[in-house]
Amino acid sequence: LFSVRPIPWTAPDPDLFDAIMLTSANALLHGGDQLAQYTAMRAFAVGHTTASAARKAGFSNVFHGSADVQSLMAAIAGEGYRHVLHLAGQHVRPVDPGEVRLTQVVVYASDENATDLQSHIFPGDVLLVHSARAGRRLAALIPPEQRATLNLVAISPAALAAADDGWACAVAANSPDDGAMLAIAKQICQ
């Protein structure tokens, strides 16, 4: 559905922040060499996949969230962090930072691909939806009569809601990671 690409960015001074928030592994995969100046910071990752990518990128003090971005913000505030850098994609859902000063820097973009899904999906297939944006795109590309023959596993309740209704089976994972999504897909396929 999307092609992910890095966006040139200027790294803010790490001394301005006491933690970093990572809501997608794509920020780590496409952030480039500038990421190295933040690896000593406490990192808050929204799910297992993003936490693993953070560790791979050199972050050693990683909090692994297991819900959504708003829950991650609560964890950040709960640990007393007040100046947080959020490395993000060009399209992100708004988050209420509460008492945290959140500075968002865009490091990657996810561009919509011109795609003919009809020739790539078949009745009974399980589609994995990793964002609300992807859910909206699927709903726009797949007509309701075809949705009734397809199964959908979403990374979050927000992604599930964005995909509209009418799917043969539609479930949100209980944690925002591929492992939880694949476990549900496996159950559907059995």
C-alpha cells in the first residue's frame, strides 16, 4: 500500500531532551546516521517491533510499550520525563502530550503506491493493517462485497476502526506488534 522513504532532517540538539519517543520502527530504519547522537537517551517504543529496532540501532535503555501512543505518553510522564523528542513519519495521529513538551521531527514518509489489490488478494486471505492510515486506504480500495470474503487483523483498535466494517472477520491485536497480529492470523487460518 505504501513505499517508505527517508526524509532529510536536521537533528535537534540532544541536550534539549531527556527522552525520545519512537512510534514506528520506520523512524529507526530511515533516520540515518543522526540517530547515533540520541542512543544514550531513555527511549520509549510503542511496541515490540519498534523496541527491537531501537536496540538494533544502538539504544540500550528502551521502554517497551504494549498498548497505544497515548498509553506510551502516560508512561513517559509517569517516569518524570518532560522534554521528549518524537522521531516520526510524515503522517502521524495527533497525541495529547499532557504535561510533556513533545517535539516532533519528521524523518520518513510513507507514500501511497498506485496498486491493483484486486489481483493480489483472494477470498479467505488475512490482511494485516499496521496503522489507521492503512486501514482507511484498504477500505477505499476494497469494495464492501469483496471485504465480506476477507479477514482483517489490525495492530490497534484505531487501525481496526479506520478499516470500516463488512470484513468476514476483523480483529485488533491485544498489543501493537507483529507477533500478536500473526498469532491472530494463524488462528483465523486454522
